[in-house]
Amino acid sequence: MNLPAFYKRARKNKAALTRFLKKLEDIVPEDFPPIVEEEDKKVWQKVDCTTCANCCKTMTPTYSKEDIQRIAAHFSMSTAAFKEKWLMQDAESKDWVNTSTPCQFLAADNRCSIYEIRPVDCAEFPHHHKRPFDDYTETYLGNIDRCPATNLLIENLNERVEREYEW
């Protein structure tokens, strides 16, 4: 994954994709879920997260109580010790998040060193499967300039809606 090229394209297209998502939020076509599914499948034929890991480099997942317990146990640590070593509680949301980025569990080869037990938030990223699509506009807006897969999905949806619908 060529991240500098992605950043350049994402910056260039962010305003247009933001307008599209905001407009789509108000006018979601009735037959949209299968279109999102089709376009998402195309995205994953082109994007390999393991060559990117930009989410791990620039964002932090939220850790549920279960995530913290599972990962702490993996390291033979108490949940308190795990939190003290690697997490902080977000002042606004009260969610548990990494104290820094990149993620402490990101290995040099862009792979997660705790992949099998990673936080649910990581396992579900970039959240393309969540429905209804328009309930996650803020998630997509936050990811279009960080996640090549999300950027490509929204670009594809924009092109398809422009082509197939009166807008």
C-alpha cells in the first residue's frame, strides 16, 4: 500500500466524499444494502489491510471490559496492570483507548501481534458491514482519509449512485 499516494488522493477527494455521505444520509435509496455489499466485495479484492495497517498507525480502538480481561489474561497481567501499562480512559467518552499511536501491538511487518485476541473494535474495523449504512455516516466520515478501504468504498458508492440514480 502506497500510503503517501493514498493520503494525497484522500485529501483531494475528502470534500466531495463528505458531501456525498451527507446527502446520502438524507436520501438513501431503498435498494442500497445490496449495492453496498457488492461494492464492499470489490474493495476487498483491491485492498489488503496487512500491507497498510494505517488504522493501527493513526487511530486507537476502544477496548471493552471483555477485551481488557482477555488481553490482560493473555499477558498474565491483571486488568489494572494492563490498563496502567497501555491504556487511558478518554475524558469525554470514558472509553478505554491506547495511550499512544501507533498501537503498541503493531509489529514491524504491519501485522497485529495479538491478532487472535485483538479488541472487537479492531476485528470489526472498518465497520463496512454495519447496517443500516446511513446510521454509520460519522464512522465513514472519520475513516475516509485514514482507511484506504473505506475511501475506496465511498468513492465506488459515489460513482455508482451518480451513474444509476437521479440525484
